Amino acid sequence: MSVGGTQGLPTWERKVRIFLCVFGFVLSIYALHVELSKERNPEYRAMCDLGESVSCSKVFTSRWGRGFGLVQFFVGKDSPLNQPNSVLGIIFYTLQLGLGLSLSKKAAVFLVLSSWVSVAGSLYLASILAFVLGDFCMVCVSTYIINFALLFTNLKRRGAIEGMKEKAA
């Protein structure tokens, strides 16, 4: 693993993190736009709606498009806590990017733990997509791939930071 830059992290890590987080953020903003547009105008057709079984707007406006389809059971469907999954994505990618600037071991652990949660959520939503909705959502699948890539990046980062701390000791 080549170590470079002033921070002592792998040279690829910062660029990959920025790319993944910005791409995930943009996809989340787009998903929110599609959902809100579809709610305002049921005739709205998103760029990602390619057919009956390839429709991101169908997925975003489904019960599982808000609070993973689970939050509504605890707080109600219309609760302010039952936010679109895309809002959670915006928060997640912003935190991943912001905490990625820190060399703190605690930040590295949080990045890994939150990535595991995002991967678990991705697996859950992918199974809903395939087995319940019977749909293919390009935006959704792209975010799942980004979440897995961020997990890999965060695991490598944590290892590099632990290695730096050991050398400093």
C-alpha cells in the first residue's frame, strides 16, 4: 500500500472517497428530486424510468422509499421522522466526506461502522427491490455499489490509521 500525501494515508483513498461521496450525494439529491416531482405530479416521468419493471420513481414512492419502510411502524407514515431514504443518503455521504478529513481513530471507526450499517441497508433494500417490488432501479443499485466501495475504502483507511498510530508509538 503506497502511502503518500501529507496525511500519511494511501494516495488513492482521498480521491476515491471524494468521488464516491460526491457521486452518492448527487444520486441522493436526484432521488429526492424524482420522489418530490412524482408526488407533485403523478404524470412525471424521470430519466431513470425506462419501463414497467425498470422504474426508479416507482421504487422511491413506494412504502420502502421512506424510512426503509420500517420507520412508519414506529412513528406513523406522516411523521417528520419518516424521511425519504434519499435524505438519509444525503446525510450519510456528507458525514462520510466530512469525517474522511479527520485522521482520528474514532472517526475511522465511525466511518467503518456507518458503512456496515449502509451495506446492511443496501442488502435489505436490494432484496425488497428484487423480491417484493420486482423492479430494477439504476439509481438504487448505483448507491448500493457506492456503499460497498465506501466500506472497502473505510476498512483500508482504518488499517492505515492504525498503522500510523503504531509507528508513532
